[in-house]
Amino acid sequence: MINQQKQVGAAQETFDAINVPVHRASTILFANSKEFLDRRQRLYDGYSYGLYGTPTSRALEKAVADIEGGTRCVVVPSGLAALTHSLLAFCKTGDHVLAADCIYGSTRAFLQKALNDLGISVSFFPSDAGSIHDLIQARTKVVLLESPGYYTMEIQDIEPIAREAHAAGALVLIDNSWGFAASKMFDHGVDVCCTALSKYAAGHADLCMGAITVKDEGLFRRIKEFVSAIGAGVSSDDAYMALRGLATLETRLAEHARRGLSLSNWLLEQPGVERVLNPALVGDPYHERFKRYFSAGNGLVSVLFRNRSRKALTEMIDSLTVFRIGASWGSSHSLVALAEPAPTRSIDGWAPGEYVVRFHVGFERMDDLFSDIRGALDRLEHAPPPGHFSESLDLPVPIASASVN
């Protein structure tokens, strides 16, 4: 067998590319037996096996940590995995998790099923909370935030909540997928930032990946050890694609935010619109908190329409042609999704049958986007109001299920 490494000539020219190379590897070679036997010492910073990190994935982790304002990062297969792996790394049987009521549906399902099965109790606090002092238990190990909230855009007052959590000996985790590259959550007391890199970081709707970022070395080592122990890793090809997305992140995010505000202001003028939910919008009830915790918005805009009929809303959405129906967000493509918050809330008081329509503004021509929504709104305006006809077909399955993101 030819030893490929020995075929490289000493006089070979340096190959110095702009982009980090894709290092595909499972087996990593060692110079001698001692290095091999001591390979576990390389878990945190070196290379011992492809599953635990390659130069490509480590470059991505460093870049994400810099963006989040942290010092250490572990990339995992999805944004949900960032949350679930962190919770499992820090909680044990008998512990308690206190979570914002607006968290992502799949995260909530994990808390209520998987953690419950492990003997870890869970309770929720209002999504717009400014304090959790009276809700923290002696067993509370983690306080889980999500700001802005899943679909409904509430923002918790992060700094005082973090102080109260730390005073009780609890860690503060945040799902920072919305605020990635537009926030410095560690400056406000957050201990762990969990981010879905599938969204704006990657930016092209073509990969699933998450990141767990911290400033504390001890927390990093606990997370790295847990993630390695359960065999979670990412491919170098996907890490490369995420790195490529980061190269244009600032420019893309600014354009998404500009377009999101443009659509928000336009929607406010439409007679069929009751509320526009976008904390970057002046006049939004969470705008002051938005300015405190975020430096920019993005392309996500949620809407409450005056006509609350599910039949009318689904027909309106189905009539859209530029906005496509789909989960997730963050790419150049415009998306729309319908959700009923009530089935996945226990505190916030959303009424059954009250639906939110979420738009993600992509990079299609703005005139085409406005025209698309204008036609859909015209259809909604002429639809019968709730109660005018039987809505029995609406009853069996809530749209806002654990699998929708």
C-alpha cells in the first residue's frame, strides 16, 4: 500500500486557500504508542477521533464562540440537540428545570417527556417575565429562556432573571437562535447559549446543526464530555457549509432585518391585520427590551389577523405563491407557517383556536412579496368570519406540534 503522506515532496509549494479545508476523517493517526494511549487528553483541544472534532469543525466552533461573545463552543447535529444535550449534561434525577412558556415546541416536548421519565421535574414561567424569584425551587438547576419567543415574540427581562437564577445556584440557558449575531447574552448573565446554526448561520436551508457556547471552561468541559460520551458529532462537510454561511452572515442579517421591518410597517396599514409581532418594530410591547438585549432584528414577522378562522387562514396561506409553506427560517427563501400557540402553552393564556401566521422575509423582489401577500389578504377579507360555517375539520390536530419549527 502506498503511504500517501510520504509522497509529499519536501519542495512542494504551499497551498494556502482562503477557506478552511474540509477534513474528512474517522481515524486520526498518532506518532507513537504513548500518544495513542494518552489520546483522551486531546478531547478538549486536540484531535483523537473524527467524531470528537476535526480542524474544520474546530474552526467553526471558534467562529461561533466569537460571534456569541463566548470563549468555547461545541457543535452538535441540530439546534434541538444543543438544548437537549445541555440539559442532560447539567441535570440529574431529582433536579428541577424552570422554563419560559414560549419555548420551541420540540424543546417543550423533550422537557415534559424525556426529562420527566428521568425524574427531572419541569415547570414554566410567563414568557414576558421580568422576575422568576417566586418560582425558583430549591432543586432548580437550570432556568431556560427563549427570547424572542417561539412564534409569539415575547422577550423576557434576561438580566434580572439571570441574577435571581444565579443567587439560587441555577444555570441560565437560552435558545439564542433568533438573536444569533445580534446579541451578547453572556454580558447579561447567561451561562449557556444554544443556537440553531441551521437558521441564519448556515443561511441556505440545506443543513441541520446546532451550537452550545459558553464562557466558562468548566461548563465547556462538562458539555464536551457529555456530547462525546453519547457519540454526537457533525460532519466536516456540514461544518464547512456553516463556515461558508458565516462569511456573509452580517450582510444577510442586515438585509433580512431591513425587509422584516418594511413588511411589518406595511402590514400595520392593512385593515385585516389586528397585530404585528416583531420586537424590532417601534411600538411593539417588547421593543424596549429588544433594544436592551439585541443590536438588530431579522426577517421573522408574526401576525394576528382579524379573521381568526382556521379555514380562512389556511386558504389564505395556500393561495400564496412566493411565500412557501415550510418550517424553519433564515435562508434566502421566503416562508410562511401557521401555528396555534394554545396547545403548547400552560401560562401565557392563548385561547384555543387563536392562530398566529409567521412570515420569514427572504431575498425575492420586495414588490413580488407585497403583491403575494396583498392577494392573500384580499382573499382573507372576503372569507366568512369564524362561526359562519362549521369548523369541525379544524379540531383533530393542532398545527403547533412538537415537530414544527
